[in-house]
Amino acid sequence: MSQEASKEKLELLVNGKLPWEEIKKLLRMTHKQTSRFWQYLDIMQAKVSWKEKILLPLTDHLYIVRKDDGARVVKCDCGHEFGDYRINWKFGCDIYVRKTREEFAEVYTIEPCPIDPDLVEIREYYCPSCAALLAVENVPPGYPPLFDMLPDLDTFYREWLGRPLEDESLDWYQDKTADLLSRWSSEAQA
Ligand SMILES: [Zn+2]
């Protein structure tokens, strides 16, 4: 059997149309080529309507892309941009918070709902442009939004893919969310 995963097969996989037997064959492959990542990016790039280069898919709808001015931003497949990928994109979302058992019951079918509203709230994060549900988190009330993934893109491209990004720099890999919050705070006081 061939050890190559064809781009056609990957395309079916990405679109949820690859039969389970074929998925199992892919999972069993001992040699997983890095070319598969480039094929995956090609497929993703062909699915979106905008032209910015995708550096890494983050979720079903979100991607880190490089803009013409060199910025690396989080972008929704609808085209909405959330800004610098080092700032938690959840701060740019429309957020719906469920705080009561009645609100929990709208999304949990288990009776009675096992989640205690004194301990947990359910937050749903939506794209402000296309209203896609981007993430859900169950956290204690008042807990800061979880930063699900801040990837070290330069290390990933250099060490794992063997193809360093041309704008590689040590400055990239840092959480900038606090900068946004201090900007909001000073704006609120102005
Ligand atoms: Zn969107």
C-alpha cells in the first residue's frame, strides 16, 4: 500500500467526506510527510475567499494569516479580522454568557443539568461579522477568557517544517493580550 496521502484524500478528510476506513489507513501510516501540512494549507487557502497567506489554521473558522504589511493576524473565514494573533481573539468576539440552570438547559440535554451555576458559567464566543460560533468555555464566573492557543510559529516553521518564515524574529512569540487590556483601561479612564 502506498505511504503517500494524496491531496485528494486530504481534501475529502478536511471536508468531512473521507470514509472512516480511509481515515484509519491515514492514521496508521508510520511515515507522515511534512508535505501533508503544505497540502493541508493549500486546501484551506483554496476554501477561503480572501488572499492573505494562511500561516496556520486555528479552529474550524479561524486562521493566522500574514497581511501585506507583514502583520500576523487572526482572520475568520468570512473575512473578519481580530487583529494581532498574540492578543486573545476572544476579546474581539460577541460573547453570550449562560449563568442560570434555565440557560444551561437550552444547550445541555442531561436532566437535571449537572453544572452548578454558582461554580461555572458557560461562555459562547461568536464572530461579530458572520455570527459563527467560534468557541465555548466553561469557567468559574469572572475567570479571564482562556487563551486557547498562542503558537510559536517561527519555531514550528523552522524546527518542524524545515522552512523558516522570512520574517522570523524572537519578538513574535509573546502574549500581547495585557497590552490590549491596559489600552482599554486607559481609554476608559480618559
Ligand atoms: Zn466570521
